[in-house]
Amino acid sequence: MVRGVPDDALRRALDDLPHLMLRRGDDHYLLGPPALGPAVAAVPGVAAGMSRPFPPGESLRVAQREAAWAATHAAESGRGLVTYGDDTTGRWLPEDPATLTALVEYVLGKVLAYDEAHNSYLLASVRTWLEHNRHMREAATALHIHPNTLAYRLRRFSELSGRDLDSSAAFAEVWLAIRAARQLGLHN
């Protein structure tokens, strides 16, 4: 799935590569060989997500969800291309939705409720900060906010969740809960 580029720029990038392209709204769905990935990633301003390879005859629904998740992750992280499955954190999470839901509620429940009630971005801010390896300035830039605003959001997250993000144990617990929330579709 490709977001953020005009049709003609995408067509030029893929000119010599075999592919099938479908446009839905502002999104472009591409079907083709893995070589499409680097060609798409080279387009300026792109946010693209690539699913795992799938066998012929299989439903495209899973591949579509994977590519959409990866494209959202690309846009949030500022990367041109993200391939679903590159983040191996998910292998440590159980597949049982009830167990994932319990983890999310236990670790992030108060933060999710606060974000919902106050239209705030505490969880998105913490996730972006973690994805930028806890570099305050880079994460603030990705969020389009001042570093002091991000620092406030991190403190507020810690207050609500009861997790000190300077602690390795809390860091790991929060990261896994964020991944579980994303896996459940509760948070992009």
C-alpha cells in the first residue's frame, strides 16, 4: 500500500517493473514482485507498507491488512517503506486476543481512557518516542511538537500508567503492551 504520492510519480517509479495497481481514495494498492519495494521507497514523500509474501490463490485480505498496518507505521515513523514482519516484537506476544486485551488494559488502560476522554495523544507520543529509540528531539520532530511538550506527555503517561519509563522492566512492559494494542487494532 502506498500513501502520500501522486499517481504520475508512482507510475514513473514503477515504469519498468511488472505490477498491478489499484487506487482506492488516496491509497494505491500494488501487487507485484518484492522488487517493487525499493522502487516505491525511492519516491520522495512516500509512506508505503509491504505485506509478507503470500502464495497464489490465497485471499488478499490478510496481505491488505498487513500492508495497511505497515504503511501507517511508515507514515508515523517517517520511513519511506516498512515491511510487515520486520518488527519481531510480535513473536513474543500471545495470539490469544483475550490475553492481549488483558495486557493492554493492565498496562495502558488508564492512558487509553485519558486519551479518549481528553482527545490527547499520550500513547501516540510514548510510542513515537520509543520508536525513535527514546531520542526526545527526533520524536518531537516526528510528532510536530516541541520537545518540552513531549517531555510533559511522557511524564503524564508515567503518572497515569504508574510506569517509570526510565526503568528497563517498565520500558519492556509498555513496549509489549503498545505492540499488543496495535495487534488488536486498538491503536495505530
